[in-house]
Amino acid sequence: MKLEEEIKQKKFRNEYHKLAVNIIYTHGWLLNHQSAFLKKHGLTGAQFNILRILRGQHPDPASINLLKERMLDKMSDASRLVERLLQKGLADRKICPEDRRRVEVAITEKGLNLLKEIDSHDVEADKIFEKLSTEEAKLLNELLDKLRG
């Protein structure tokens, strides 16, 4: 559906203004789909992001600073998210022996198993993009990279 129909707005200052609104609107649309899917697994999008970072580091632990650097949403509170994952048994925290002020976080077997379960639904998750060809998705990725570059 066209952006104008979705948000009931006919005029934009120019195409760049429309693009900004479209990206913001589409971001929210994607987050809503992702949130509904992850809710079935008891996770938020930010918790899922932390778990994926931890899996990428596995078997090595990650510092809170490393998590902050790699997170998609830089405004999220990594320490609070880690605390929630600890409560769920999806991550484990250790004090660094060399620097007692530094906390290291690692994913648990339970966390790895949960991500494996979520990964089994990748084909279903990708269906949200089925209106785009692979070539169109590649072009859109290149254009978004260019925009940020």
C-alpha cells in the first residue's frame, strides 16, 4: 500500500521528506512484525539483538561495551537487557579476573537453543519481504548503505 494511503497524507515537502517519513513508517512496521513474532518466544527485539551478538561471540564472552557498540538500537540500555537475559537463564555473567570492574557476558546453552528454535522460522520471517525480488532487495540494501555512507 502506498505511504500516502497508510498515513492519510497527500502532500510532502518534496521526495526527500517523503523518503524520511517512509523509512520511519517502514521501520515501525517492521518492528511491529518482529515484536509479534519474538513475543511468542518471550523476547523483545533488543533482547534478541543481544542474544545474537552473544552467539556471534560464542564461545568467547562479550563486555557490556562491546554489546553497546554492536547493538542495532544504540539507545537501548545494554546492562538492563543483559539483566533480563540473566533472569531468563539465556545468558551468564562473570567478573573479569584481570579487571574486576569489567563484566563479561556469555550466552548459555538455553540461549543457544532458543536462537536455534527462532532460526528454524527464518523462511517464515523472510516472507515479509516476498513482494521484493532478490535483485530489488539487493538494490534497496545498496541504496540504504549509500544513504548512510
